[in-house]
Amino acid sequence: MLTRSLEFTPERDEEIFEDVPAAPAVFVLRGTDQSAEPYVSKTANLRRRLQRLLGPATEQSKRLNLRGRVCRVEYCATGSDFESGFLLYKTLRQIFPKKYSERLRLRFSPLVKLHLGNLYPRASVTTRMGRLEGPSAYYGPFASRTAAEQFANDSLDFFKMRRCVEDLNPNPQFPGCIYSEMKMCLAPCFKGCTDEEYGGEVSRVRSYFDSGGESLIREISAARDNASNELDFEAAATLHLRMEKLSAIIGRLPEIVRRIDRLSGVIVQPSADQECVTLFQFRHGFVTKQISFPIQPPDRTKSQSMESRIQGALTSPLPDPAKTALEAMEHLAIVRRWFYRGHRIGEIFIADENGALPMRRLVRGISRVYRGEKPEMQDPPKAALE
């Protein structure tokens, strides 16, 4: 995981400082006392950081100094803050399996959860995922809980699925709530509909979330065209206003917000190797592979397009995805923190519903990241991170 290791002695400090790069890295300092916990961190300049931690202590300085306690330095150079963050996560998880989450202080991603295991399904906003093989569906990641709640509430205004959070025991004597009074809910609580009718409405909501709103756009568009053909212009105008409202909601939706078990793609980052970029492949929300991708082919005697080289690198055997919901939430938190930054380094390319990547855009994106150019398009953060 950390590719370089150096023995440290105070007498050879200058030689050691010259041997480490003045570049971003993740590092571990191990002490002479084997029972002591190692010091693990990331830095934008490894040489300067080690000089500060392991150099001669100045009088009356309050800075942490480990010069007399460290015997070995382990490190790995990185090409970007995203790579540093993900490598730090893996390193802490390996060294401190019980305490790494406290050290990382990751903020889990806000998600819209569709409770499909409930007898009368509903939607809610959460930062916790249940069992990966469970019946519920999750959508995100959103920049903040406020953004997730706004999207869920605005979207559900187009449907008549319940908003209450209780497990229902339908009773015809129940008076209902404000949503049933406003005809915005089918009111299964007092048997205002059959179970089949409610199930059909839930299917419409699920299709809406799964397709990023496209299913409802097609539905409203067909109804509007039908009203126009029948010369019912008043109904057509009403449907057109609904379409405009829906388009505004979907237009604010960041590209990365998908159904989590279908969220796949590639993140392109600068590499510590000047002749490469680093590709982070993710699927189902998990970062499954890190690839050092050379800009020039290793064998220049063979004619091979950039697209075919990328395809070959990405289609090589993948390790098994994470097996726990906790690991899924952690990976998603790291990706979300990078994606919603005001100024992020690197680019992201999301696969479509069939799992196909936009290869031409990906090739151009790799070229831009390699040259240090600005992205062609970059989603601005939709809301401040919590």
C-alpha cells in the first residue's frame, strides 16, 4: 500500500530528507517503541512535513516533534488530493481497524431512501444504508441533507405516495392528514385506495427515481401531446406548466446523483508519474480499482487507439466490491467530498443505464487532466457541504 520505506536516525536526517520527494504523499511514522501507535497522515509536501516533525527541535516551540521517537518512515507519493484522501482511508483502515472512522471523521452522504420493504412504501432522507441485499433502494449522493430533502419533497409533489413515517395499519375510521385532504396522497391509511392502486403509484415513483425523472417527463409529454391533438388546449397548457416545473427540478440534479447500486464510472486524476494519469474506477458506489494509465502506449510499435487502451485497462478483472454497507457509505463519502468541492481537481465520467462509459468524453478528459487544463464542463456545488 505504502511503496517506500526508510530507516530513520537523527544522525542521518539531512540525507533522509533529501531522499524523500517535496510532493504530495501519505506517510506513516513508526516509533522505536513497538507498542506505541504509529503516526499516520497525508501532506502536500512530504519533505517539508518530515523536516517539521523530525528535524531538530527549537527552544520553546510548541510544535509536535517526534525526532527522538521515530525509527522508520513509510510513504507513497500521490498525484492529487483525491488520491491522498483515498490512500489515507485505506491505510488507516488497515492500521487502526477499530478506530479509523474516528480519525477520518467522514461525513456520510445524504441519500434519498425508498422503503420498498414496507407494506406501504414511502421515501425518506438518510445518511445510513441498510443491508446491501435488502429491498430498499438508495439515490444520491447529494451535497447536503437540505438538498436531498428539497429534491425528494419537490419530486413527490408530482405523485400521490404517502409522506407519513409510521407503519400503517389501515383503518377506515382514521381521519387522514393534510395531504389526503389536498388530494396529494392516495390515503392508504384509511383505505382511500386499494393496495394495487397504491402499488402502482409506488412503481411510478420508483421509475422516476431510477430514471432521474425521465419516466415522468415521457409521461407528461405524451399526455400533453394527446391533449393538444384533441384540441383541449387548457389541459395542454396545464401539463406544459407541470413539465416546466419538473424540468427545473431535474435540471438542478447533479450528474452524480443516481441509484447507488447502479452508480458506476471513472474518476480521472493527475498522477505522481509525470507521464501518466490515475484512473479510479467505481461501480455500485465502491471505488474498485486504481489504475496508473500511461499517456503514451508502452509498446509504440503497435497501433492502438486511446479508446481501446482505456477499454482494455478498465475491463481487466476487478476485485470483488465491498461486502458491507458501512464500506459502501465510506467510499461514497470520499467521492462525494471531492465531487462537491467548489474547485476540484480531476474529472468524473458516469456510465449510462447500460453501464457504457462516454468514451470520447473520457479520452478528452484524460488529455485535459494530463495537461492541467480546466474541465470542459464542471458542475458547480449545488449546496454547501454539511
